Amino acid sequence: MKSHYFLATAMAALLASPAASAHIDLISPTPLQDGHAYDGNALKAAPFGAPDVDGMTAPSHTVAAGSVIDVEVNVYKLHPGEIVISYTRDLTGEDAYPVYEIASIKTPIPHTNVLLQAAAPCSNSVGCTTGAPADEPFRAKVKLPDIEGDIMLIARQVMRDKMIVNDDGSVDLSEVYYHQAAKLHLVRTGTGQQSQHSE
């Protein structure tokens, strides 16, 4: 797929680039890969921000299907925009790749299987006034889908100030996203505690 070739090429360039600090770091649930991997550059790798991890074989956390969990994300680089929490049942993430172009600045950015979309942490210096304070992690309660089996829970930072408006009015979103994900095993029996689970 052309977009995947572009992403692989971009990822190779990012990993060869000078060190950069992480933008986000998923604290809870535990992510597939730490947000500081590759000096934070791994977070540019869609869809999961974990280029070294095989989603099919990665360990998961067992959680009750349909339950409400606490999601916590440290945000190290503030940008006006959103934190979007979504999920996919496809452990390769083929259906979770973000959209990289929208028709105009007024076009909503589409996301698949959204569980939560909220204003990102903000400060006066980044021009936004809503969301969690800059000195606190982003915290939210998220209701999981009432299905059984493995899912990837994806936390995505969307940076509105990184949108590039093209000459024809369309918007390039290639620099807009940072991604992280946690693998969850959803069950309809048991306590639903976030214990380690490996297939």
C-alpha cells in the first residue's frame, strides 16, 4: 500500500534524525512500548507508536469487557488539539491508520472506533484554554467495548497547529499525529483486573 510505504520511509528518516523528546507517554494502561523509545521518535510510527513490537505476540492486560478504565497520558510537548482514545480488533492496525489529508480546515478529522475525544493539556503559550492543566497528566475514564478477545487501545495526540494547508485548500495531516497503544484482552467473566495475560 502506497501510504504504508510512505510511512515506512518517513519512520526510517525519523529514526535517523537528531534526538527529540517524547510528546506523549501512555502511563495507564501499560503501553506496548515506552513513549521515550527512539528518543520519542517511535511515537510517529502509525498506528501504535511501537515499531519494535509485534502486536500479534505482545503480552496483554486482562480487563472486563464493557468496563470503565482509567486512562492516563503524560503530555510532554503541548500543542492545541485533542487526545483521541480509540480501539481496533486488528492487531496489525491496518484499520487504525490515521487519515493524512482532509478536504479543508473545516473538515473533521475522521477516527475509527472512538471511545473518547477530549481537549489536550494546554497552556497559555500554546494558544488553547481548555483541557487538563499543563503540569498534570491527561486523565480520563474510558468505557471499553463490550466484546471479547484482544484489542489495541490507541491513544493519539492530534496537534492542530501542525496542519499544513495546501494550495488547493486541502490539509496535509502528515505531521499532526503521535501514537501509543496498549493491548487489552477483554473477557466477560472474572474480576476484570488489569493483570498480565499472554496467549
